[in-house]
Amino acid sequence: MQAVLDAFEPLGVTGEGIGQYGIIAPDVDLRAVMDLLVAGVADGRWDDEEGCVTDAWLAL
């Protein structure tokens, strides 16, 4: 879990984990976050499941 959080830290993303991890991304470059999520899924570092997302996220 910490490796995932560490991967997003350079993008200004902070988060915490309880059981399954959650990532909170206020006021960050959403495109960079999306690109990193997609790359991590593609190379098997993690899976991605969207829960509650904003209109800005959906517009990417």
C-alpha cells in the first residue's frame, strides 16, 4: 500500500489506507493522476476501481 501512495506523492496526491487503500486527490493535475493510474494497471502494479468521482475526472 505504501508503494502506491509513494508513486502518487510527486503529483501532490495524499492518501491513507484502511483495509483497501483510498487515494484522495484535491487540487492536483488530474491528467497526470489518470495517466499514472492507467500505467500502473497496465503493468500490474495495482488495480483501479472508481467510486465517487467528480465531473472533472469524468471529462478526462
